[in-house]
Amino acid sequence: MQQIPVDQLVDVRPQLGSDPVLLDVREPWELQTASIAPEGFTLVAIPMNQIPARAGELHPDQRIACLCHHGARSQRVAAFLSQNGFADVANVAGGIDAWSTQYD
């Protein structure tokens, strides 16, 4: 599975194809603390524990980059999606913590 470092997230967007999704799998209270919306991405927020029930909200052929606080939860979600028919899933390595360190 591909790992996308946060410093390359914006740079790789053109390579991701049209309408890539940034899937934020953190809890709602975490989104209130810190959030990102890189240009060119559609931000979708679904907490990790709701992914199995709400996976139908995502298109299996769409490019999805998963994000969480440090990258562990998003890695598990990316693996789950990959194992369940999603063709093009990556993990944002370091998560929002790495983004905040480099950009905020």
C-alpha cells in the first residue's frame, strides 16, 4: 500500500487523477481541534469505527488518501478498504500531526 508523506500530499494530487478523496477517519472532536483540506481533494470525514457501515458512501474506483492523527488508524482503514474492493487507496504517513508540524 502506498504511503504519501504530508509534504508530498499536494504534489502528488495531479498524479492521483480526478476528484481524489481525503478520507479523514478521526473522531468529530479531533476534527474540531485540527483539520486540513488540501486543494484539489474532496474531504470526507468518517470516523474509523463507522467505516464498515459507511463504506458505501465512497466510490471503489476513486482515489482515496486516508488520514488520521499519526497514521496508524488511517493505515488500518486503508488496508480494510483495499481488502474490500477499493482499487486505489493510500495512507497519509504521519497524519494530521505531521501536517501541523510542517504547515501550521
